[in-house]
Amino acid sequence: MAERIGVYICHCGTNIAGTVNVDELTEFANGLDGVVVAQNYHYMCSDPGQALIKDDIKEHDLTRVVVASCSPLMHEPTFRRACAEAGLNAYLFQMANIREHASWVTEDHGKATLKAKRLVAAAIRRVQHHEPLEPMEVPVNPNALVVGAGITGIEAALKLADAGKKVYLVEREPSIGGQMSKFDKTFPTLDCAACILTPKMVSVGQHENIELLTYSEVEEVSGYVGNFKVRIKHKPRQVDLQKCTGCGICWEQCLGMRIPSKRTIRKGDLVINKA
């Protein structure tokens, strides 16, 4: 069955009509395949403009609607709602931006009108391929993942955790703090870096909503917004973190730490020890 399309051109005051010949554009749209009605109005987003669309949907039994006006970011939901209120599926609607893409980008009336014609023709061709859709709700996982436990990651994790979100803070190094933990002072105030950082590090370790995953790396991220799945590789430490006190005695037995701290270079009878 052939689609019955209604096309509506907005003047947008003088924003569009001051550059685009809306009467010529309306006549052009009226002659395109599938179009049963084409009209223009000063402000299509206004209540009378929306009423015009609703009345035509019922009177002309429209199956598709095209509005040529401003950016979809502004009024696409407005026109979708108008279509739905008239009994037409909201997704059988297409919007053509002839303001930002035509009238506002040239002072040449002829070129602006020509481009508007092409945009409207493209919208009419496209809307014929639209299919009715229905919105659906899916459960959302509110947990958050923060990658990197430098000062930025720490601050982000604390803000999220304080807002009541479960936070997984992943750091590839054995300890958190990042580059700031290596500094003596911070620019430009020359404040003590440790004085700023260490209280936040303690807060991260003690916060009930933060699960700290140090010596770990993100291997894979899948899923979609609200339902991501993340695979994290936890590197072996050979240390029981629940029992560790940080005394450092285990280092003496660690094979990885048995590296000579000095090397001897012999030059003739001169012996030089270098650290």
C-alpha cells in the first residue's frame, strides 16, 4: 500500500522564511511521490501548528509525517507527541532541518531554497522506510566503574560513592595515588601533595560503597548503556591482603626483589662501586 505523507514547512518567523521561499518549497513538496498534503505555517511548533498536523492526520488518513523546520534536538519530541496524540505511531515521523542546514548558512535565497528542497525530498524518501516502534523499558545497573586510581579517579569514585552508588575502582598499579603520590608539592599553590592526597586515599579504602581493585586491568567491555559487562584481570600478588600489615619483611624472601643494589666496575687497579 502506498504511503500517504503530509509535509509541513515552518517559517520560524524570519529565521527560515527570510531566506527560504517557503511557498515555492511547499509547492515543490506537494508534487513529490506519496505526498497527499503539504502546508506551511509561521510556527509549526506552536499549538495551532501542531493542531494543523493532528487535523490532517485524521482528515487525510496520513501514514507518515514530515516537518521541515529547525533542529530535531529542539522539537522532534514535540512533533512526535503530536503525531501520537492524533493516533499515528510517533516514529513514523521525519524532521528536516532547513534552518541550521539551509537558511542560516547562506544569504543567497536561491541556493537556500534549492538546498531546502533537497532536504525535504530526502526526508520524504526516508520516512517511507520508517517502521512503527514502541518504547520499552529495561532494567539498569546503577553500579559505576572508575578506571585509574590517581587523584582524578579517586575523586570521581568518592563523589559517586557518596551519592549512594556502588563503585568499582580499578588501578593497574599495586597502590593507588597515581602520579600525585610521587610529588612533594602541587602547582600552582605549592600545597603539600601528600596532605591533599592521603586523606582521600584513606577514604577510598574505608568507604563502604567502593570496592578497590588494585593491581588489576580492564580486559573486556561489552553490553550497552546502563547494562555494561566488564571483565577485569586481577594480577597475582602472592600476598594475603587481609593479613598484610605493610611491614615489608616479606620482601627479604621475595625472589623478584633479590637484585644487587650495587655493581662493581674494574678498571685496571681502580674499583668503582655504582648504585
